[in-house]
Amino acid sequence: MKILFVHQNFPGQFLHLAPEMQRRGHECLALTDFSNNRTGPIPILKYKHESPQPDPAATRLGRNYTLMSDRGVTVARAALQLREKRGYVPDVIFGHSGWGETLFLKEVWPEAKLIVYAEFYYKGRGADVGFDPEFDKPSFDQVMIAQGRTTHLGQAMLHADGGLSPTKWQASTYPAFLREKIKVIFDGVDTEVMKPDATASVELPDGRVIKAGDEVLTFINRNLEPYRGYHTFMRALPQVMAARPEAQVVIIGGDDVSYGRPAPQGTTWKKHFLAEVEDRLDMSRVHFMGKVPYPTFVKLMQITRAHAYLTYPFVLSWSMLEAMSAGALIIGSRTPPVQELIEDGVNGRLVDFFDVEGWAAMLTKALAHPSRFDDMRRAARQTILDGYDLKRICLPQMVDFVESFAPSAA
């Protein structure tokens, strides 16, 4: 088949799938944003998208659709050039629906099968919107805004021949009639890389070396922000550190905002919540490492005695599953994305997202009595081996899914 991958930050979710399809003899091509400088084995073509910000007063709830459909138009024009100048016609298009890139591709290639990566469908109630009243007080306006943000996602699925979601809960956010098109397959965890290692060690910014067996508490997000529970974790930290005077706390994440609103002007969420508790922390034992290379992340998950993972009801982080695969003890938030993977007391522990006292108590217990949780660590890795292993399970399933759209399979 000729397969066109479309993703503004390619490879994104196609990191493993695209090279595997190429290895199997399919002719693969990627279309991505001009600003994306990532390289890899897949030939890449770029589109240049420059869209003026719409006037909020004029567009109101349509502002998000204006932005997404503008990108969709840019991508469609690039696709039209591909067809008219090169005669390129893919058999299958696989694109992420989140930024509007797939909206008009069927108008260029009506004969192609279109698959969209259906990561999340915004909801006015029952998901992230209004979940955390400290930053997002529930209101009917918020409900309408969230519904307005689904316009391009619904349109993308309406025109698609199929969709792929990484988790059952994320697929469940889509309306029932669209959900019928969606297959649930996780992106996959490389369990040969993410595996326990009793010899792992990491040098911290202050020169201290931590190793497997040490009393280490970890917290990792792409960016440190409320959507991933950074505020709850930091508020629990003074009690944990007071109770465990030998514990080392390693925090990984950037200062930007991935989801939700920005921090108050002049600061970052990292600084904002650190300032709230800093006078009650032994900062010589708190290690902010920023964003780290992947091998460092792997070693930290092999070292950690307790790994805190929190999220709003939203997209689940790959890092939680990778931590499970490495044999880390997950202390997770009792929110639907986490509950799909973690059964409390079986392969990890769950704590209410907002229960600061509960977090402090559970993290302290995990640090104080590591041997009590050995069965949960083993069960966590087994969960990944049994259902989320990249090479044995997820990648073969994704390959079969994409190949089911081949012209000969129709």
C-alpha cells in the first residue's frame, strides 16, 4: 500500500508504526508542519502554515474551529499539490485529528481510506472541564466552550473510515455513533527497554548519585502543571519529607504549559506551587531536573521506590505505563484514565486526586516499607506484558488494523 501519515509533529504517535509499515514493504510518506525538524527513516514532506489569530470578539465559540480548519485548509492545499504535480494518491491516510489536519483530505483523495488518531473528545461534563474548581470553576459557559472545541474532532471522525484510540476511556469520550468506528490499541511499551534493573543509577544535578534500592520518590510530567496534579503533589511533599528524612525527591518536567491555563503572570506553575511550600521543605533533597534524556528517565523508573502519577480525567501519559513496565510502584490518582490500568492494592495504589493528606500518608508508607509493595511492582509489570507490550501485542495489532483498510482487503 501507499500510506500517508499526517501529523504536525511527526512521528508523534506513529513513532513505531510508520517504520514497521515501511519494513513490511508498504510505501510510506509523512506530511508534517514546516517547523518540525525531527528526522527518521520515513520520507517527509512539509507544509508551511501561518494563520492569523482570529478576533475573539468576532469568532467567539468558533475561534477554535477557525484555527483548526485553517490548518486543515493549508494541509489540503499541500495535498492537492501532491496529487496534481506528482500524481500521488495514497491507499490509506492516517492522521491525528487534534489539529484539524485531516479535515479536507477526503476532498483531495476521495478514493483513499482515511484513519484518524482519535485521542480525546472534549466534554462539558464528566472529563477535565470543571474537574478542578481551584482553577476552573464549573459553569454553563465552560460546558458550551468545551462543546465548541469538539467541532473539528467530530467532523474529522464523520469523514473518516476508521479511528484509533489508545485507551478505552479516551475512546469513551466520543459520542456513541462515532465510537463505533474506533478501535482501541495502545501505542505500546518497549518492555525490553523499560524493565527492572537492580544496577541502575543516576547522577543528580548536585552531584549526588542515586541507585536502585535508595529511598527515592519521583514525579514526572512533560510540564509541571495542575492538569497532571503537580499542585497536589507539592502540597503533600512537606509531610512526606518530614516523615522520611532520608528520602530524595526527583521531579522531572518543564516550565511551559501543555494543557489548561497558564500560571499567573510573571511566574510558572513550577515556581507558583513551590513558593507555597518551599519554607517547609529541605531543598537539598528536592531535585528539579527539568526535561531529561530518555535514558535518564528509564533509569529513574528503575530506581524509584515510589512514583506519583496524577492526572485530570484527560489523556493518559505514556510515562505511567512505562513506569509500570520498569517495575515502579505507582501511586496514582483515582481518576478514570488511571483506573483503567491500576487496580488499587493489586498493581499499584490509588488516592483521590485532591486528598493531600491521603497522598502524604500513602507516599510515606510506600517509602517506609518498600518490601510490602513488591507484589504490586511485579503485577504492574505483568499488566504491561500482558496487554500493552509494543512488539508482541500493540504493534502487530496496529499493523493489522491499518492493513485491514488495504484496497485488496476491502
